[in-house]
Amino acid sequence: MRKFIALALMLLTLTAFGQQTTDVYSGSFQNTAIEQVINDIEGKLSYTFYYKKEWIDSLTFSGNFSNTPISEVLTTIFDGTTIRFYHDSKKVFLTNGIAIITTPEIVSDLLAQHSPQQAEQPAEETKELLFTKEYAGENQNNNDLENFVFEVGSRAQFEGGASSTMVGYIKDNSTGEPIEGALVYSGNKAAVTGPDGFYSLNLTNGRHEIQVQFTGMKRTKRKIILFSNGRFDIDMEVDVIALNEVIVEATRRANIEQVNTGIERLNVEDSKTVPAVLGEKDILKVATTFAGIQTVGEGAAGFNVRGGKSDQNLFLFEGATVYNASHFLGFFSVFNSDALEGMNVMKSGIPASYGGRLSSVFDISAKTPNKEEVTVEGGISSVTSRLTAEIPIIKEKASLLASGRLTYSNWILETIDHSDFKNNKVNFSDFIVKYDHQINQENRVSLSGYLSEDKFRLNSDTLFSFSDFSYANKMATAKWSRRFNATFDASLSASYSEYDYEFESTQLEKNAFGQDYGIREFGAKLDFNKDLQSPHQLNFGLEAKRYDINPGTKFPIGSESVAGSISLSPEQGIEGALYVSDNHEINDKLSLNYGLRYSFFTYLGPGITNLYLDDAPKNPDTKTGEIIHDKGDFIETYHGPELRFAARYLLDDNSSVKLSYDRSRQYLHALSNSASLSPTDLWRLSNEYIEPQVGDQISVGYYRDFLNGEYETSVEVYGKKLSNLVDFKTGADFLLNDRIETIALQGPGKSYGVEFSLKKDGRLNGWFNYSYARTFIKLDGSFDEETINNGSYFPTNYDKPHTINLVSNYEITTRFSVSYNFVYNTGRPITFPTGLYELNGIEILNYSDRNEYRIPDYVRMDIGLTLKWGHRLTKGSHSFWSVSVYNVLGRKNAFSLYFDLDDGEVQGYKLSVFGSAIPTISYNFKF
Amino acid sequence: MKRDKLSIIKSLWLLAVIIVATGCVEEFETDSIKFEKLLVVDANISDQAKTHQVRLFYTNPIDQDTDNISNALTGATVWVEDNIGNRTDFIEQSPGYYRSPESFAGQRGNRYALFITTAEGKNYQSAYEEMVQSPEITDIYNQFNIELGDRNATSVPGVQFFINVENADQGSQFYRYEWNDVHQIVVPYPKKYEAIPSREGYDVAPFTLDVEECYREERFDELILATSTNNANGQLVEVPIKFSQAYDFNVTTRYSIEITQRSISPEAYSYYRKIELFNESNGSLFDKQQGIIVGNVISLDDPDERVLGYFEVSGSSSKRIYLDYTALDPEILAYLDRTCEEYGAIQYSGSIEDFYAANDLPESLRGSEASKRSLYELFDLGLTGEFKFAHRFCTDCRRRGSLGKPEYWQ
């Protein structure tokens, strides 16, 4: 009998909410506004409905009722809408899109296992107790979701003192989009939603207040009574103020609770008020204000993360590798921030699912397009204009994002009173498309594509015609995510990336030639997440990549040209990895995340191995022969384990200590003998002579929040040991070089540093950090030409010991805010001339040891104002103006120093990129 | 040839700086730089019979002149040996300059090395380098061109001299070029009288020196390199050698350029190429990594001592052309300011003081014609004693050249 009651109760909770009454209702409607229907019911049955008018404004109803039970009436009325209801005697509470309390199918199997036992228990008694004593009355006279008390799970299965798992989806109520990265927590227990907005939280049964936070959304909370395993979805509202706020809320609590060190999530919103050069809001540029992320100088492409080389960062866009993340040689990033959701930056504690680069991962994701309504966003600044549209294709299921950005900087060139640049042309553009299809709760497919192109035509030399130069990134990704049940999901993705450049030099007709380079990468990844319920969460999978590289071809242009053709033999390689990691919550305080990645790489034929004398430096003179490899031969294979470990210990509610160790292996190297990344860098594969780079990092940190998380602070100390860093013999020329081993040098490196960081939330918000960081390399070959600086450790080009960043924003009113940035860092190392001599009648400079000197220190201040019109909730267009002054002090920061010989006299020059203050005004809109 | 992608990127980068920024270049004090004193071997021998020279100097601090005698390595024993044991001594003629006998010429196909023993007994030796013949330069020609200014950004019209070498594959395929040129200047109004400023004004006196015909010689001051290794049929075509500004020809009557081609070893080429790349540096991020460049000379006593410079062994061939200024690329003629044709001569019957007087007035009052008068000088007297003035470039050839015809001038 008890079994029967329990089952009935369970069914009850499944089918409707609240108590059933016997009220019946009659009425007939034809395209009647639902509000009118509600008024009719209220009038006839003296019911009271609680709802927000805007939820039902657009809804109508057609149909007839004749003495129909009220529960059936309500079900019929709201069928096919997002409105859910809770019916309690004479009161009906409506909610928008929130499945208030239900027992989802996905946990029903769990329930099924437990229900026989639980049904044995006197659940009713406890339930009554709870209801009457604890929340009777709270759920009355209230249409406020935050104070309403929801029931989760089945009362029949309530077991006092036990724990249950609550699962659900967090969505944006205006777009219906799942929110990834939202923090759902109650007390000490917290969960972060996955890509589909899904969370899973294990709590003791009973009453809880669930808090939900996400950048750009209003923080919200729900009162629940957790009876048993159950599902509870929460919709979040867009925070009207948040559009321009610098918000780091998503990481609130995450600061101290996240297990890994050195991981930051940057949302596009974060970048909006940071004053930027020429008004281009740029998420990657904002990243450089974080502790430990540096660039060589203003306008330099490539990042140096914690003393890593600029080719040691893995940039992923929707999972596809980005080989050149810069437009215009580094002044802009290749991503239009309007089309981006956000970016995870990992500088240590890199999870086992990522690999292939030593220093960091920048995981960039495109916006999941709005599935409810069309939105358009754009902006105009002095250099570019951009437009992004989100278009629902199948309402609530499928949608499309299309975004484009173009430059029109040619007019600037025309206005420059400088003959050298009059006839030059500069163009760049980028496009993003993404199609997202939520087939059902379990399956989701997304397809994305990316294209960026830079084209230049330069009047570049003494010989009066032009050189054309262009480079392009192309990427495509297809991803299928599937959730098998509450604790198991998987995703399968395939990606393609391509980076090419080409230039043509046609100024001398008879020597006109073109030259190109290209890399293509095909990748596939299968990733699984299995929640073994507390305390273990497993992530495992495998990844495979194939690389095809055209290291360079040179070809004559025009029939007059006598330039010879050179075609370096293509390179091929495959890279694979298996990984498994476990998020292990040992107890409330101690949590571990450990994993192992095993990667391997094979350099594939066809190809030629050059042989050299054993006891001589490798150069064309010491070549003794060659071995020819056939197609598909495994010329050289490297493999090795990469251990990843992170631990977090909560000292108290507001502070924690963390430790992480990770090892990475890198099989792909950018050959560049300039100080920063350049579009003409050649990515080449490890081969029989170029060994993979290996890096180990240990990082320890202390984290503390103050004033309920308004202030977040941290101190992190790290040490890195790197081996096989790739560098070059002095003056080496690697273009069109088939024998990289004759010019490349490999040596160990070491980096260490400490980073202090403070973030503040509220009307005055922003962050401040100070880093002390050093990085060295040693190139000590067996021969003179392979040894730099006598084979001792010397600072790298990007060794900048002291860095201070301050990014701040103050909201004077909700419409008006001001921001201020301050940046200081030590000048980078540089090689200076130390002597002068004459050879064959020509004067020549002799240089110091590599990187023996430094350029002057860098100091910059920026200010910005943002003024917005219209609020998102008014549904009208929303726009904002921003005015900023970059380098407000007008300080001529040295970018580099160089030396010229003018009539036998050595003259030193300082080159500054921004020699004065740069004011910018830009207009941005969204509707 | 000289152009490569790197400099395209550099220009592009500088362009970027200019577009998006207010990039600027300022002078920088070089005081903080410490000096490193190293031996520099500046030596080359060729297959031409002549006095060859080895210069042995130490490096200078960057703010001093390179010809500082106190930096010379004096008192050393210097000789060249070939692979069959022939030794040629180089005798010190002046501090740091060591010279071979006049008859010395390298033999093609032989390999040579340089030996140095200093007065203190330190020994240095170069690698053995083979002497490879240099094919003939097929022709030398010029084309109108506008050269972009360096930092000061003014474009300069002029002519670019090129060479073609048909059988470039018959030499070592790696070449270094040297040039020297000469402008012959014959002025139309050679000075017979001159006006000498005195307390009262000007004294007119006869001028007896013959300043009608002068020559202005210049030589290369940068590395010019080319290789035919990458060319389809072993030719060298359109190798840019020298750029001359249009201004250089404003009073030139005849011009001659001699270009010497040196067939050097691949090692020498790669050594010079590094130097060339470093000298091209302009501070952009795409500059090559700079550093010390050592050549083919080593210290036999101290393997850690770094020796700069190079012992170059080359076959050489030269070609000289002569041309009248009217034979330059016709396009340049529009840019040529032929000073003497433009200014002509003025016969003036007032006083010299009056001729120049208007110069003190502001230009708005004196007019442009009067302002030009400052450029004129007296060169002759008319039949009735009136003064004849002409542009000073057209009265005294020494203003744009030197007296004395070079021996080779035809």
C-alpha cells in the first residue's frame, strides 16, 4: 500500500505542480490574449494569478472549456509556450521558461534504483513537517521567483540527512541560450555549467538557497527544498548595467575554489570599457593586462606568457588552431569581439585535454547565436566597421551567427603627408559564421567557420613599383555534443585550420618573383566527461592531428623574369594524444585535479634526411650525404607522457592555497629570428634534427577574497624549466631553407616569477597586478657557431622583470562611466653595437653579447569615457559611444633602439610606436 | 636580389606604425654603451697584378673615427700562403697598413690563407679560400627611378645603375661589387676675374687659376652582393649597383662609372650577407637578431679570442663606361636642373654692391629675381667694364669637383 502511495505521489509531482483542487472552469476563446483568459478565470473562480506582464504579452489562446478541471485548463492554455505554472489552492504562479520542479527522465533511472527502498520510508510525515514548519506561507503572496520556494525532486523519496544530486540547465531568458561557465552554488558547494548550460550539484537534502552568477547577467537566487535527485532549471536575466561593466563575477568564488592555478576566463564584456587604440575593443589585447601575459612591444604580434616564447601559445577558436592571431602585424587581433562569447586563458595548470604548446592555451569561443529573436550588433571606429547578426533559424532550436569586419584604413594612408606611403594599400577583413542546432536536450550540433585576410600593397623600395603581401587564416569546425545521461556526456569534433602567406616582388621586371608558405592542419577530438558522482569527475578522450606544410616555394612572375623556381619539399606529420584526468574532491576542503596526457608525433615521409659529419657543426660544408624516405615512412617519431596535477585546499570560506605541476610537449615550432611573431614566421615540424620542446611548470598560489568576494586577491609563484627551445645562429636566414638544422640552435630555458593580483567588483571595478618575472635561455653548442654568449644563460628578448597593470572603471551613473589604465614594465633586452670598424672600405658595427642591454622602461596611461543610450529591456536599440585617449601622457615609449652609420658616425635612434596621445571616438550599437 | 621578404615586412611594419599611430624616431644617447676592443682583419687579394693590402686595426668605440692610428696593429709579420707553399710577404708601409709587392697576383684555382704574427708573438691564421675567376660584366646601364627617402621621407628622383652578367655561372656564383664613378665638370663661364669683399665693398681682381674643368670621384660605401645560384639560366640580370640623384648631374658634362665584380666564396658571401642585414636594421621587430659576426680568421693561441673581418680571396673583373649626361635615361631629363643653362650669365652695369644689395630686403620686397642674385658671382668683365655674373657653380668647377684629370679618363 505504501508503495502505491509513493508511486502516486511521484506521478503527481511529475505531471503537475502543487496541490490539485477540484475547481472546474468553462469558457470559449478565439485568439484571445492570454491575459484576458487569466482575467476571466480570476473573475469566475476568484483565483489570483501571479506573473510578469511581459511574459504573456504576446501570447494568445484559442479553445473551449466546459467544466474542465482547472489543472487541465492551465495545462491547455500554456501548452506550447514557455510559461510554466504552479497551482496552489486559489493561487496560480506563472514562471517563464522555468521547469520549476520536475523529475527529469535523465535521472529517472537513478530514481528507479532508489525508489523501492525509499518508498519503504515514512516520507509523508517528514514532508508534512517540512512543509508546515519551514516554508508554509513563504510561497504565498509572492510572484517573485527569488522568494518563491521550489521543490526539487520527489517528496516521496525524501531522506533526511542524505545527499541528492540536483541537475539542470542555466539559460538566458531573453535568448533561450544555455549559459556556459555560470557558477551555481549553495554554501560551499559549487558547480560551473558546461557548454550546454548543464550543471550538477550535490547537496544535502533539505532547504537551500541556490545562487547563480554569470558575467553580464543579473545575479539571481532560488530557494529550494531538495527532496531527492531532481532537476531544476534557472533562467537568468541580462543585466542592463552589465553591458558596459568590467565584470569578473563569473570567477567570483572561482578565485578561491577553482582547483587549477593560472586560469582566467575573460568575457567579451570585460573588454568593453578598457580604453583601446583606435576604439577596437579587443579581447586579446585586454588579456595582456593580466598578470603574466606580455607582448614584446606595442603593435607586436604574439604573446609571451610567463616567459614563454610567442610560438608556445595554443590559440583555439571553436577548437581549431589559429596560427596567426594578428591583423596588421599585431595592431589588432583577428577576432571581432562582438562575435565572441569569451576566452579561457590558461597559463598553468593546463588540463590534460589540451596539449601541443608549452606556455598557455587561449581557448576562444564564438557566441552561440540567439535562438529567440534576431539581434544585430555593430560599431564604427576610425579604422574599421563591424557588424554581427544573430538569426534564429528554427525557433528555440537552431540559429545562425554571421559576423564581419572590414577596414577602410586606405583613406588614412592618403591623408598621410608622407610620399612613401601615398600609393600603398592596406586591407584586412575577417568573417565568422556559426550554426548551432540544439536537436534535443541530449544532442547538439554546431558548425563554425572563420576566415581572415590581410592584404598589403607597398611602395616599399628604391625601385618604383609595388610589392604585394597577403596572409590568410581559414578555420572550420564541426562539433557534435551528446549527453547520454546526467553523469555522462561526450563530444566529437573535427577541425580544419589553414594559414598561408604569399608575397610578390615585381619591382624589377626581370627578377620578379613570388614566394609562398602554407600550413594545413586536420584535427579530430573525442572527449568524454563522466561524473562518477562525488567525489570523482572523469574527463578522458583522444585527439589526432595531421599537418601538411609547404615550407616555401619561390616562382618567377611574368615572362621576362629570370628568377629561378625553388620549391622546398613539403613536410608532413601526425600528432596524437590520449588523455584522462580526474577531478577528485577528497573532502570539502581538499580537491585534486590530476591527469595524464600521452602524446606522440611522427614526422612522415616523403622526405630527405641530410647527413653531416659527426664532429663538426651542421652546415652545408659538412654535409656527407642524404637518405631518401618514401611516402608514408615514419622518418622520426617522438612520444612521451605529460603529467598534469593541480590541488586546492580551502583554508576557510574566503581563502585557499593551490599547487599545480604540468608538463607539455610541443612538436611544432615557429621559425622566427625577429623579436616577435611575424606573419612570415614559418611553422615547421619536429624532425630528425629538431627535437620537440618540453616544458615543466610548478606553480603555487594563495588566494583570498574579501568583503564577500568584492575583492579577490591572489599571489602566485611559478618556476619553469624548458628544454629544446628553438633559436638561431646569429644572422641566420631561414627563408627557403631546406636544411633548417644548419641554422637552428636548440637549448634549455628557465623562467620564474611571482604575480600579485587584485580584482575588485562594484561601481568602482577593475584589476591591478604586479609581476616579477624572469626568463633565460642557454645556447651552448659544441661549436663556436652554435654557441651564443659563451654558452651561458642570457635573458630572452621578452624578459621584462617588472610589470604593473591597472585597469579600472568607475560607474558614475548607469549610463556614464569613466575608465583609467596604467601600465608599467621594464624595457626589453636588446643587443647594442659596442664597436666600429672598417672592412673593404665599408664601416661596420660590432655588437655586444646578445641581449646585453635594455631599452628604456615603458609607462603608459589611458583614459576613457563611455556613454550609453537605451536599455536592453526597453527592446529598442541599445547603443553606446566611447571616447578614449590612449597614452594620455604622450610619452614616447621606446619600442626599440637602433643604430645607423651616418658618414662614419654612429647615431643611436629610439623608435616609438605611439609618440603622442591617441584620442579615439567610436560608436557601437545593438538592436 | 638585395630585396628580400624581411625588408618588405619591415616596411609594412613601419607603415603600420604610421597608420595607426604617431610613431616617431628620436635620437638616443649612446654614452651608456661599453666598448669591446677586438682585432679586425681587413684584407683581400685578387687575380689582378697590383699592390694588395692588409689592414690590421682594432675596433673603435662607436663615437670615434675608424682611421685612428692609435688603433693600428703595428709591427706584425704578415704573409699570404697558397696551397702549394708559395709565400708572399706583406710589408708594413704605414701604421696598420701592410702591402704586397706590386707584381703580386693570385692564381685562379689556388687556395690562399693569411698569416699574422704580432710583435707580441700572437698568431692568427685565416681559412684557405680558393681563387675563382670572375666572369665579365656584360653591360652597365641606367634607368630612371625615384628613391624613397630614408627617415626624412622625401622622395628623390635619379637614375639607378644596373649590370647584367650573362655567364655568371662561370664564376663562384657569389659576387661582391665595388664601384667608383667620376663626374667631369666643364663650366661654361670659367672665372677670369673675381670680386673680393673688402671694407668698402668689393675689389675686382683678375683670377688666374684655370677652373674650367674638374672631376668629382666617389666610391662605394656599402656592401653590394648578388648571387646567381637561384636564377634559372645562370645569368645575373638587372643587378642594382648604384643610385645617383638627379642633383648629382646638374653641372656634369660627362660621366663615367667603373664596376668591379669579385667572385667570392659562399662563406664570404654569407659573412657579408649577415653584415648587410645588420646594417639594414631600422629598429622594427623584424630586424634580424644582431650579434657579433666573426669571419674566417682565428687566433691560433687563444680559441676564445674573437677576430673580426675577413680575408677575401677573389677573382675580379671590371668594366668601365663613359656617357654624356644626355645619354642618361631620357625620363630623368625632366628632373635635371641644369644649373648653368637655367641661370645663364648676367651682364650688369651697376656696381657690384648694387647687384647684391637687394638681398638684404625681405623677399616680398626684392622679388624672386633679386633673391637669386646671391647665387651669382662675378666671373668676367665686359668690353666696357660692365660686370658679368653667372651662377657660382658655372664659374668655378671646384665647387662641384676637383682639378686634375684622373689618369684613366679618356
